[in-house]
Amino acid sequence: MITAHHLTKSYETPGETVHVLQGLTLDLADGSTAAIVGPSGCGKTTLLNLLGALDKPTSGSIEIDGLDIAQLSEPDAAAFRNHRLGFVFQQHHLLPQLNVLENVLVPRLAGDWEEPPTTTQERATELLVKVGLQDRLHHLPWQLSGGEKLRTAVARALINQPKLILADEPTGSLDPASTDQVADLLLELNRDQGVTLLVVTHNHALAQRMSRTFELKAGQLHTASS
Amino acid sequence: MTPIAFIRRGLVHYRGSYLGVLAGAALGAMVLLGALFAGDSVKETLRTVAEQRIGWVESVLVGGENFVTRDLADRLDAAPVLQLQAQVNAGRASAGQVDLLGVDDRFWSLGTGPSIPPGLDGDSFRINHTLARQLDVGTGDSLVVRLRKPSLLSSDAPLSGDTEELITLRGTVSAILADDQMGRFSLRSSQLPTPLLCLPIERFAEAIEQPGKANLLLSPKPIDPEKLRASMTLADYGLHFEPIPLADAVALRSNNIFLPPAIEAKARETFPGARPVLTYLANTVAANDRETPYSMIAGIDASPVLPDDFKDDEIVLNSWEAEDLAADPGDEVELTYYVLGGNNQLDEESATFTVRSIIPLEGLAADRKWMPDFPGIAEAESNADWSPGLPLDLTRIREKDETYWDDHRGTPKAFITHRAAAKLWQNRWGSLTGLRMESGLAGRSSELVAALTPTDAGLTIRNIRAEASSSANSPTDFAGLFLSMSFFLILAAVGLTAMLFRFNVEQRNRESGLLAALGVPAKRILRWRLTEGFVVVALGSAIGLLLAIAYTRGLLAFLETIWSLDGDRLFHFHMSPASVAGGLAGFVILVMSTIGFVTRRQAGRSAGIRLESGTEEVIRSRSTRAPWVALVALLVGIGALAGSKAMGPQGGFFLAGFAFLVAGLAAFVWRLRRRQFLPEEAVDPAGMAAINTTRRPTRSLVVTASLAAGVFLVISVAAFQKHGGDEWKDKASGAGGFAFWIETTSPVHRGSGKKGLELQADPPADLLPFRVGTGDDASCFNLNAVARPRLLATDVSRLEGRFTVKNTVDDLPVSWLAVHRTHDPDGAYLPAFIDETTLLWVLKKKLGDTLIYTDDAGREVPVRIAGTLAGSVFQGSLVVDERAFLQRFPKASGYRLFLGETTGMLETDRTQYQQAFTDLGASITTTAERLAAFHSVENTYIAIFHVLGGLGVVLGAAGLGLLTARNLAERREEFAMLRTLGIPDEVRRSIILRESARYILWGLGIGLLAAIISILPNLPGSGRLLTLAWIAALVVVIAANALFWAWLGYRRTRLA
């Protein structure tokens, strides 16, 4: 599913060149789950941005389903994200002007979806039912709790039926109970729909529920000890 | 850290974002103060001009066509002036309607500027700059002055003599008079200088055969009416006693031939035994199939010439006449004579008398002095030299008639009673040509003088300083006018300033939240913010004050294109302390109130929310007020349409348009708050844009409302734009179907020529003549306040079916005939028609109101507004019926204004008219040119409004750009998320631009709809297409401008 080889990412700063990733390698099979942990500033989000085609590596390759996303043009990268990936953010980033159902449908804004809108809408409703928000379809974000917001964001991440979900600190702002609920949800999706799940987190409990855990250290991934 | 230090640090740190607030405040203050300064400048200029116009003169004695002795000026310590109008030529250059002033050295001391040395003598002229420029002459150049010799008796009167006598004066320009050296002297209330030429009064008086006379006395002190009355002599009243040796009597005579009725009454009262005489010219005396041409007939009291029981239907012939007619007592004699008909045409009438007796041609019957010195007759060598101003057939004069003239001059050939004569020949100038009395009574002339008042001789005292001072108060409040024209721009500037300030406050939300979390009361935080705002707004206003000085000068320069002559500087910049202080204070209060209003909610926010987010999300509330506001506004609009007849179509439709604007905006708000979206709409850029516009309803409303209001104002005013074109041909147009407007320096009289007017050549088409009465030009070209517009008198029946009569008084039919039918059985009023705009905006009167004029005898004449006209060539004047006018102003002499028809060949006709009006100092313009000139004033106002309103629209659109930029900045994370989700750039751009497009479309749509309703009645006939094209162009420009600013806002903050 994901094969990253010799991945490096450097940033030029006025004083020096910061090497965030240094020859990183990652192989992740279809339908697997993995967590990446590491201290703040170690490059977790940078890695997630590279895997999500939001950024390009300084060198190395990233293949997702056989597609070298490091070589994609910006429009192709956007199309890739829109159709193949699901993102879950710590801050949820729900659009305040849209209700829950509409927020889930936002990816369709890209405009080149082949399926009829009603199909997407039906699926959105199903997803929201699945994440337990059947009573919140027409609520605006400010009317939701943190867990509900996150669940909405998860439903939004699934609306394009992705093979891969990238989650960046998805439970960072949740209490332990909500964290468990979200973890259950993500793993259930992985189990039921075969979605590959890659979670970047500080939360060891969440990380331990993934089949594999990597620690990002000195720009490279190391299999973490349980 | 003290609050002051905190505020100062805030100002310095956020100076970049405060720059916009500063600029907005500076712009708003500039426009507001500029409007006030423009008002100050116009007011001050008019005051200065008024002072220059009259110099040190305090009051004047105006004689007009009545002359007083210059000795009277000595007795009153006044400067005597002989004032007439003339045409002045220099080579090929010519200037008409030049004020010709005969003056002596006393005149120069009345100037307020550096004294000009006395010594205007010989054939030297002093002229003002206006005339110098018109003729392109300077000192040392030669000028030729041409004018008609003034007639003592109105040239309309029968026996007033030939009026064609042209006087030519040649001279050299010895000085050009500055404005404050009496170069601007004029009694007319106008800011425009009159071309002026001064010459020695003695020379002028000799030339017009009025030696020792003046018709205007200028006094640097108020003229005391009692002192004037006490100083008047018989000569100042135009009266004299003529010895009648044959009768050992004297005759009281008037220089005007006919004794004015007021003087006659007092003279008869003073000299009860005096005997009236009315001598007149009979064209034919006929009896027994024989006739005598052109004979004087005297109407006198019986004694001592006629039998005591002489009756009114009897006539006494002298022996010469009896012999000529072979008439005997008892025979019937028919007299044929000219009288002035109702239309001021000479009509030939006749009357029959029975011969009572024949008297020998001797003694009193042979007294030549029965005949007054009729001009054109008295001085004639022979009958053939007569030029009495009547159409005579001199071929009828026989040898014996010449012999009679040689031997007996104007000795009457027949006598009738004075009562009979008065019945036949009394006219508006009087019924006596003399009042005979014993010679001893002449010594009692002082009794008569004591009984008379100066007004009996048509002399009036005018407090010219008070008049000038009151006329300097322009009926147009320029400060108010410019404020109203700048209204939208000021509003836009204030709105923009407030919006930018609020952005700054929002930008610092986290800071405010932190302060609140640390325990600083929210109100105190708001106060600190507002203090920062005050400092910035005050500084911006101070910059605006400096800019306003330059801005006002620009405005004044633009205004001078209308009200100045030949690019002359007219307006002088002036700013009053009250305007500076009031304007600045008012503007700062306005801006601070607006800022306070838009940021007031900041104080109520919790610190938590502020710390959470830099911006505040507005949650849609389901206000129920908007639909009610929309409904009420809609009803008001419909009501205004229905009541447009009562309140006038323009006012009604404008109100309706404004109401629909409010209704449209309320509907917009309702839609923003109520609209429910389908989920699939959220996945379409257009639907997403629509959802986003409902996100912050207040911001959406501000942008849409400013665009809608801008479109409404700019377009509804555009419809008032006047277009020229061929509308003058339409009889219902402002030109009444007439092609030419002709004004002459010298009056034209009725004669025996074609069209009944004494012209140099036949005019190419019909002319409608107007007498020009007293009063000032009250058209839009005159900035001064005019209490009495110029009276134009004509045969109003000839105007029937022409022009557009808008309203008439007393529910009379809407027609010119209302002039004759006003409910005024006593004839106390002189009914008049006036342009509606002059009535409303210059006089500020209404239909049925009266204006007080003074007639020839010094009595008050109330002129009642009987009807109003749609915008016409008569703007600034009152049109009255000639017959009624002449009853009050019998001395009005001749016609000085003409409306000319055309044969269809305008240029050929213009040339022919020029030939016909040669030597009359005529200015000939087409009515289309005249109307276009009036329109140019209105169009200039509209142009200024468009510039200012347009700037307001640009500013409003700039607000849209700022809002776009602000929205984008606030929604960075949102767009970043969309990007993460793989939403392409084009879609995101499309959402943003569609949001702006929605504001623009709503704004344009609401504004345009309201504007179109408001302009429906104003869409002119022939210019409709042009107006619509202009409106369409405006809409396109406004839309493009708004899109441009939105795009600029997008460009500034777009998220790659």
C-alpha cells in the first residue's frame, strides 16, 4: 500500500539547513494499521504531509498503490487526495457555516466526482449514522461536542471511500472516554472496510491499539517497542 | 505600563492596519469640509461682489426714464449719473447691452479700492475689464458708442415722435477700471459683471439732449425721503410753466407731454381754477364730402374761447377749417384719429360732432400754444417734415395745409370739450397736455411741489446696500448642496473607516481575550480601543482639513465653468472658523459614533471565545423583523407611486424608488437569515458561495447595501441629465416651438412696417415681442437671491398651446388663459406665469403667492403666481399679459425681447434676423442654445454628483475588496483544509469570486430596480435612449469596478 524509500526532507533556514527526514523508509500493507509516535518537532506532521501529497520530499520516493505521489503535479496531487485519501485533523476543521451533513459532503466540492450527488449524500448519512451522529445531521459545528466534531471529521474523511486514512493527532483534544470511542471507530472502519490507517499521535494508548507502531527519531522510523 | 503607554504602543504596533482608518477619515473629512468650504467661498464671493457692485453707495434715487436735475444731486450730496444702455464697437468687435454711465468726479470717490484720479473729460472713456475683454481693447483704443436717443414720452404713445434717432459717440479709452474702482458698478443683483463704459456726464447729457439732467443719484448716505421731497423742484418732477401771452396765462406742462395722472390730480387740487387742455392730432376732419388732413384738435374747457353751454357732442371750427370744409353751424363733422389699441397697435377710430359755431382765427383761437411740443412735429419746418411716430400719408398734405402750418403752426383747427377729448384720446400716459391758469398762479408752484411726492414722477429711493446684502444670500445653499451631493461619499468613507477599524479590533481579539482573562474589564478594553480610534480619526481629519483646501479650490474652479464669464476668476476660497470647527467636530463625532456602534458588541464577548479564535463566527438568527420591514417599505413604495400626483411625480417616484430599495435590502436580509440549503448545494461552488454569504449577514448587508445605494443614487440622478436635441421644434417643449431668442439693447417699437415692428429689415418669420419690465434675472445663472424676477409682458393669447403649463391657480384650466381668469374681480393682482424650477428653488414660493413690485407711479403692484411652466426658455422671469402690464407700467417703452419663428433654415434665418435687428444691439441665440445653457447648469450639478457619488461607489466597492481580503484572511484554515481535501484551486477561487459576485448582483439588482422605478417619470422624450444608454454604461462600470476590487482583495490574500 505505502512504500516510502530513502525519504528525505530538508528546510532551508537563514542559519542552517534543517534535515527533518533523513532516508526514511516505510512499508505498510493494505488494510494494516500503524501509528507513528515521537516527540514534538521530530517531523511526524512533515511525514504525514508527504504521505498525503501535501508536500514533496527533498529526495526519495513515495508509492501509494503503485503511484509515485512525489512526482504528481499539484492538480494531480489534489485529485489524488480528493479521491484516494481520507484526512482526519486534530482541530477537525469543520466549516462553521455548514451543518454536519454538509461538512461531510465538502470533498465533493472538487467537482469531478462521477457518482450522483444523491448517492454521496446517502453514503454521508450512512457514515454519520455509523459514527453515531444520526441525530446531529443538521447541527452546526458550534453545536457539537469535541468528540462529535471529530466523528464528523472522520465521516468526512471516509466520504470518498479512501483506501488510506491519515490521521494527525486525531484525539489530541479529547478526553480519555472520547479517545477510546474514536479509536474504536477508526479500527472498526479498518476492520470492516479494509481501510489502511496511519495515525500520528502522542497518545500511547491509541498507538498501542494499532497493529504496528513506529517511532520517528533522528529523521528515521524505528519500530517501537511495545 | 500605563493605559496611555499601552494605547501608544498599540497605535505604533498596528500602524499598518490603522493606515486605512487614517486614509478613510482623511477622505471623509476632506469631502465634508470641502462641501462646507465651498458654501463659505460662494457666500463670501457673493458678499465681496455685492460690495464691489455698489462701492460706498448706500442708497440711490432711481429715475429710470425720468430725468431729474443735477442740482438735486448737489442738494442731496449725491453723485449724479446718467445711465442708459448702448452698443459699443471697437473695429469689428461689438458688445451689446453695455451700461453707459455719464458721471462726474463725485462718482469715482464711491469706489472702495485705490482712488482713480478724477478728470474724465473730453472724448475719453473709462471702461471695465469685462468690456475691455469683450472688445479686446486697452487704454488708447478708440470706441464707438451707439444708442437710441431716449424719448421723454413712451415711444408707444401716439405723437411720441420718431424713435429711430440714433446717437453716436466716439472716444478713446483712458483707463480700465478695476472691480473696486466702480468697474463692477451695477444695480442688478448678479455675480456676473456687466460691461460698463463711463463718460463725462455733460457730454452724455448734451448728446441725448438732456443737458443738466441725470436719471440716477448715488448717495454714500441713506437718502432721507423727507429731505428728498423738500429738495425736489418743479423741474425735477419734469414739469414747467409755459407762458401763454395771448391769454395772460401760464400752462403747466410735463416734459412727457401728457401730465401723469397722479400729478394731474394734485395739480388740479392745488390750482382749482386751472383749465385742462388735451390737444391731439386728427388724421382727418371731414364734412360735406370734404376733408382736411392732419389737423390739431384741442379739447378745452368752454370759457373763454367756447360758448358757455358748449356740449360734448359739439365742435367749434375756426374760420380756416370751416372754409376748407364748407361747413356751417349744425353740420356734422367727422374726426378720424389714431388711438392705441388693446394690443398696443395703432387703431384708427372716428367720432362725429355737430358744428356749434365758427370762430375767427384770431385771439385765443389763434393761439399756437394750445399744442404742446409734440416730438417730431413742434420743431418741423413744414408739414412734410413731420415725424410724429404715427403712420402718416404725407402725400395728402396740400399746399394750403403747408401755408396754414407756415402761418399758424399747430394752432388747433377745431375745439371740442376737454371731457369729449379725454373720452377719445385719454391714454395710459394721461389725459392732459396742459393745465392752463392765470399767470399769477405760477408763483405758487411751490404749493404744487409741496403736494407732490417723488414717486409721482416715478422716482424711487432704493436702499441699495440692504438690497445688495440680502441678494448676496444665494438662494442655493451651496454648503447644503455639496453636502447632499457628497452624502454617499461621506457615508462610504465613514463606513469604510469603521469597517477597517473593526477589522483591527477583530484582529486583536486574542489580545482582548487575554486582557479579559487577566481581569481587565471588557468595557475598559473597548474604551482603550476607541481611544486609539479617536487619535487616528482626529489625525485623519486634520489631514482631511488640509486636503479640503485643495479639494474646494478644485470644486470652485469647476463651478466657475458655469457662473463665470470667459474663464474669469469668480470664486475666492474662504473657510469660516465655524465651518472648520463645526465640520471637524461633526465629522469626528460621526465617525466615532459609527465606530462605537460597530464595535460595541466586542465588549460583550467572553474571553474564552476570543482566546479560542481570532475571529467571531456569527450564527444566523431567524429574525422576524426583516419581512415586516420589507412589507412596510413595499407598501410605502406603492403608496408613493399612487400619491405621486399629489406630491409631484419626481418626488413621488423618488420616494417610491427609495422605499423599494429598503424593501429589497430587507428581503435580502430575510433571505440571508431564512434560506435553507440542500446538502447537494454545499458541494457546488455556487451553492457554497451562497451559503458563505449567509455566514455573516451584517457584513453581507453592508456590502450589498452600499452597492445598492450607490447604484440607486447614481442612476436615479443620471435620469435628471438633460439632453439637447430637436425638442425645441415641439410646441409643448421648453422652447414653445420658437427657434430664436432675441434680446436687444434698445427697445423696438411698433411701427407701420411688416409685423408691426420698427426693424431695419423684414424678419424671416413671425416674431412674438415681449416688453421687459423691472426685476432681475432669476435664472440658474444668477447666484444671487432675487426677490423680484424680471417681468416679461406679451400678448399671452399668442402663447396658448405653446410650452407646457404644469399647474394653474384656483383650479383653473391648465392653460395660459388662466392669466385672464384668476379670481381677482378687482384686478388688484397682476397674474403671472413662471418656470416651476424658478418658483421652487429660487423664489422658494408656491402657486398663488404674490411678489410685490413697484409701478411707474411708485405704487405697490402685487404680482400673483397664476401658473407654472415646465422647464422653459423663460427660466428666471415672470411672464405676464401685456395689456395688464401696461396698465401698471404705462411708461414701459417698446420691446426688448423677441421669440422668433423659423422658416426651417436656421442659419439663413439667423442672418436675416441679424439684419432686421441691426443697430439695436441685439443678441440672437437659438432657443435650443438657451435651453442647453440652462441644462448645462443642471448637468454640471449632476456631473459633480456623479463624480462624488461615483467616488462613493468606488469606495463602497473598495470595501467589498477589503471584505473579500478580510474574509480570506479569516478563513485561511478553512481554505487550507479544502486544499488538503484535494479541492482544486479553481474551485476555491470560484467559491470566493462567486461570493463577491453574489454581493454585486444583489446590490446591482436591488439598486437598479429601485432606481428604474424612481426615474420612470423623468425619462425624457427625445433623450430617453441616450439616458438609458448612459445608465447601462453606469451599471457596467459599477459592476466592473466592484468586481475589480473583489478581485484585488482576492489577489492580496489568495491562498495558493
